[in-house]
Amino acid sequence: MSEHILFLTGKLAEKQLHRILEKMQPEFTYTVHQLGLKVAALMTTDMVARRLHDTFGADRIILPGRCRGDIEALSRHFNNLPVMRGPEELKDLPQYFGQKAHSYDLSQYRVKIFAEITDAPNLSVGEVLERARYYQHNGADVIDLGCLPSTPFLHMEELIQALKSTGFLVSIDSLEDQDLLRGGKAGADYLLSLHESSLWIADEVASTPILIPKLHEDLASLDRAIKGMQDRGRAFIVDPILDPIHFGFTQSLVRYQAVRSQHPDVEMMMGVGNITELTHADTVGMNALLLGICSELDINHILATEVSRHACRAIKEADVARRIMFAAKQHGTLPKHIHPGLLTVHEPSPFPYTLPEIQELAGEIKDPSFRIQTSNEGLHIFNRDGLHSAADPFALYPKLQVEKDGGHAFYLGVELARAEIAWQLGKRFTQDQALAWGCATDLAEATVDLHTFKPAGTTLQKP
């Protein structure tokens, strides 16, 4: 027997919910029931418990996406009938049911992120530990201490021991043999980087070396270094070196492919910072592409940096990208509709409602409260007194009659500014909610607690 679902809604959304469900032609049967309130978003679980006296033989209940309250308590009220929130926008209902059928586990990944502290010799132990904790919070697995040319690194051993005692994995990054030897003897887990003439360091320490060509692009020397470590029976990682754009980038990708073809089972590393740091473009797309390449070539280590301000989220972006790419590879699917974290500026469906649909909704509004929505055509604000549309929020101000209401004017200014940004970029706008920027900001980690009620905003609070 097919599942029977009870959809609860408000008066304004009832017709649209019917139309969407009819168009979906779902495999389940359903009942749409409106609880006698106009706006579905104002529904609470307590209200549902008081007003819903018949569950219509449903196998589960779908609440509006912004319904606040304890849904577990509501489920118990209805004899443990499953209760869940639907999508925030009705137009997302088809996608909601598709996502429920294809959920992805993003707790898994294979790529290990080495986060480099490029100026470690100039930082105190406390400063290094603080930055290490920040990188670890954003997804780093290994803290890489970068040595600087012609700069003494007198407290290298102290830094390594402090990081190790705090539970971090540590690598030392230098082209100087003595730096690498000191780092290995101090307990570094990895050495960046050895080549065929410096393999002797690996004989002196237990650290895992990252192998590079002795001369740039010299894959023959890299092959000899690989053989040398294999003869020793030691673990190692191979880095053919990723070059910046217009300085050998494409050819370096060919090298990675050649090394993988020649050595199908070796561990490999890619220094993605040579692209993210040295290209003035948003790094989130670069990380998505680079981690996709790593996924295809089974490259399970990357070296990432956050030196340039435009790359200040590079490690967090790489963390999200590696999880998405792993899930896509495991499921044999494209890296689409898995997680929105890499969609920082644009979205697949920014405008859920068309202008005619907004006009229809506006015609049903009978109260003075303003609603703001966006469509392909621009910004739309409406209440019982009418609908106004514009591309520039300033064009709307004379029509809103809020000159004598400072708090209301301020609120509408903030919301219309958000709506304008969303409309210009192609992002989803939801009134009374901050714009979602994916992993580009820490706001991505904040989630709305629908178990509690939203307090009145400062514009509504009495002085």
C-alpha cells in the first residue's frame, strides 16, 4: 500500500500546495488540510496540537518548513505518528521528496588536508597553536610549518612538540636539508619535501616524506625517488608539483596524470595553494574543481594555504569540496544536489515564484504587514494596500508610507537591501532570514532553532 501523507498549511498557501502536489503526481496519496490561519509560516506545533482533531488516516504529517516548536512532542501527541517539517518554500516540495530519497553522508572523505602556516618562524608558540586550532576547526588534518628562506627557525623543535602534545599531526615544509632533518628528529609526522638526493634524511627519521622531482618537471628523478623509498619499504607521498596558471598549470596536470598512470598505487599530494593563492578569483570554485581532479586521480593529500585575504576560506572550502566529491564518487553521480556549501554566490533555483504567482498571492492579502519577495523581474513588496515592484529599493520608499515610522522604515530598508543583493546575484531570498553564503562565512554553521520562538527584533522593542 502507498504511503498517505497529511500536509498542513494556511489559507494563503492552500491552493498553491494543491497545484504543486497535483503536478508532482506522487506515488503517495495525500490530504491537504489548512488549520484556519492565513500564513503557514506562523504555524506552531502547539497550535497544531490544539487545532488538528483528525489525522485523516495519515502515515506521517508534513508541517510547513518554518513551523516552530517541538515536533517530537507533537508526534507523541498523535500516538507517535511521524511528524516532520517540509521545505521552507512550497515550490521546493518536489526537490524535497527527491532529496529525502537520495540523502548523502558527508561525514566521509579520503583527502587529507595539510594546512600550511607559511610564516611559522616569525610566530610564537601561542600564535601557532591558535592558528592550528582555527585550521583544524575548518577541516585541516595536518598542520604544516613553513620555513622561510634566510630566516632562522630557532624554536622549530618547541613548536613541533607543542603541536604534537596538543594532538596535532605536524609536517615541516622546507627545501633545506637541515630544516627537514631537525623537523624529523623533533617528531614531525611528514617532511615536505625530499627528492632523490635527499632521501638519506628518511634514513635518519621516522617521518613520512613527500617526494618531489629533483629538478622541476623531471619525472625521471621522481621515479628514482619512488623506487628508492619502495626499496626501503617505507611509506611516502608523491607530489609532481602543481604550477600556477600561465606558468605551466595545464602541463602540470598532465604530469599528475602521467604519475598516476605509471604508479597506480602510490599516495599522491597536490599543492592547491599555487592556484587558489595565485589567481585573483573566488577560491570556492577553484577548490571544487581541484578537489574534483584529486577525486578522479585518487590524490588523497592536498597542501592548502590562507595567505592572501581572498583565499581566507580556502581550507574550509576544500573540506566541503572533498566531502562532496567523495559522496559523488561513492554514488557514481555528478557533484550536484549533494550539499549547498560550495554555492556561495549563486543558487540553482533562486526565484521559486513567478511574478504572476506573487501577484496572485498579493491579491489575497488583507492585512497591513508588508511581504517581500523576489522574482526574475525584480523586488516585490505588498500588503493589503497593493503591490509595488522595482529593481532599486529606493524607488519603493515613496510608495510605502513609512516616513513617520523609523523602526518600520529601518526594517524594510534592511530586508529590501538583502532582497536586492539576492536578486542581483541570483540567490534565494527569504524575508526575515539572513542570506545564505554557503561555506564562505561562519553564518553557514548557524542554523535556525525551530524548537524555539524567534524573539522580537530590535525595531519592535520598546526603548
